[in-house]
Amino acid sequence: MSYRLRTITREEHLAFVRARPSASHMQVPSWGDVKPDWRAESVGWYEDGAGDRAGGGAGDDRAEGSLGEARDAGRMVGAGLVLYRPLPRIKRYLAYLPEGPVLDWYADDLAAWLTPMLAHLKARRAFSVKMGPPVVARRWDADALKAAVADPAAHRLRDVTPTTTDPRALRVADRLRALGWRQGEDPAGDGFAAGQPRYVFQVPLEGRSLDAIQQGFNQQWRRNIKKAEKAGVKVVRGGYDDLPAFYTLYRETAERDRFLPRPLPYFERMWTALTAEDPDRMRLYLAHHDGEILSAATMLTVGDHVWYSYGASTSRRREVQPSNAVQWRMLSDAHADGARVYDLRGITDTLDEGNHLLGLLRFKAGTGGEAAEYLGEWDFPLNKPLHKAFQLYMARR
């Protein structure tokens, strides 16, 4: 099988995503509007000879990374959002497909999908391509994580025996290497490399009652939810006008947890762009107690996948557990909306007690979900000297 790739409209791209169970929130057309420093392009794959016909949906296959066996010759069979970042002073670009593209990653003929993409991006004057296959390689359940964190001999999640391993993902990695793709490096070694997180934490919701999900929480989480309820913490949905209140808490969180905060206009732009595409694409939740907002978080939804995106809290009145209350409300709403998974996003790979990021892992692991390792991000240098120069530039930043 061979495929043809062409630029598609936002409407074609969105129709394709809507026909799927889900796709990454970074692979919907509106995500390009969130990143004004990048030029966005939507591209679509068609079976060879069908590229000039109208685009449409694809098979409904719930396995991540797979588009299923059935394909109509006249339909779009893959799609991607490409973000182009220019190099200073020259008209050459880094082409980036965050957590994408959406195609049949488990196909034996992976080259048939990626070769036309590289040719298209090279014609767009890209010097290098970066992508993040939405393919999970390994998972660790709550029991495995609890044992790993308690084991003084365990230093990295990657060295802990996983609960499940998907051999298909390992074959995808082998095929990418054989095609000349290079797996992105993680200089810090903690799973938080530049780009999207390789390790995430997810709570499966499909086929489970809300009571069963809460029973899967550890004792501390269940106790904290009850404390918040008893203290009178009220979690409400906010809107665009509540973003400054969220941002005040977010700035405090950034200072406390030692990370560089994004500016308020970023969140305002995100809200405007995403909700214009779908009113429920982005939500804001705020925890109130005695007239004060103590915690807040944003939630993103594409199909049946829900993400906890950004969280913020104050150090005041932490004893009433507002952060747990916010998470429980968001997870409950995701469950009520029929979500298949509640995704708490990135976690660290380190199990070192001296690393402050371990607290984040413990917090998320308290939900009784599972850690998942994706294949990570992969690079293809179309111009090796420029690719190398760009790597050196990024390393010095």
C-alpha cells in the first residue's frame, strides 16, 4: 500500500479527529492557534490516487496508534498537525508534530506513511522533523508503582519490571530506527526532556463505576477528599474571566515548585482558540473555601480522552485539601461524560527520594491508576549540519 500526503483544511482535519475515538489535544487544528510563534499546517494521508477526493473519517479502533484494518479508498486515513519553527535569520524550519501524527503506527509498511511526510516537509524547507508517536510501550499498575517507590534499590521507573509490555510498540521503535529516525535524548534523565513527556500517569475509567474508581484511590486520597467535603470546599467551573484568578495561584505554584511559568496571555489564547473549536475542549475548575480560591486546574478533552493540563494552588489552608477536591471533581465529570481515560499527564522517571519531582509522582499515583511510557519523541535530520547546529543551540539555552 502507498499513500499520498497533502495539505488539508481545518474543517477536513477536525472532521477526521471527530470520527476517531480520540487524538492528542496537540493534534487538533486549534492547537496551532495556541502557538503563535509557530506556523501551523494540517496534513492528511490518502491511499495513493485518492488524495484529490473529499476527506472523511477512519475506522473506529480503540487501540492507541492504530487506525484499524478497514480503509475506504476515498477517505482520509491519517492526519497530522505540523508546527513550523523558523531558524533565526534563515528561512529554514523545524517541523514538529507533537504527540502525532495520527496514523496506523502498527502497520508493517510504516515507511509508506512516513516517506511522503518527509518529502512534503522537506519541500516546505524543513531542516529537521520531530514527532511523538502516540504509542504506549510499557505500563506499571498501582501495586508495581507502590513497590517501586518503597524499594531503596529502585532508582528509575525504566528499570522496574513493567506490569505490561506491548511488543507492537517495540517493533515500531525498531522500524523507526531502521528508517533513520533517532530517538530524542533526555539530558536530565528524569523523563522531562524538552518537548512532550515520555512518562505519564493515567486513570482508566471505561467499564468502571465512580465508586470503584474511588475505591482504587489510596487511603490518603480518600481521606483528603472527605476532609475537603467536610470543610466545605466547593469546586465550580469557571470561564475566561476567571483565568486571572487561576494565574495568580499558578504563579505562586511556579515559585514554590521551581519551574518557569507561562504568561497569562498564553492561557487566554489557549482558552479562546480551543473553546472556539469545541466549547468543551478546555475547562477551568476552581476550589473555593470561605470566600477564597485555594486551588484551580484546567482540563482538556478530545473524544473520550481527558487530560488534567495545568494545576495551581496556594500554600494557605492546605489542610482543607483543595487540590484533591479539584481532581476528584474533574475526574467525576470526565466519568459522567463517558471518558475512557483520565490523564494526569507527565510524571518523573526518577524514584530518588532526593528529587523534588518524586512528590508529583506520589500525588498522581494516589489515584490508583497506572504509569505509561510512550515511545518518546523522534527526530529525522533532513539537513544534518543545520540539525546539529540547532541541537547545539538548544543545549546552550
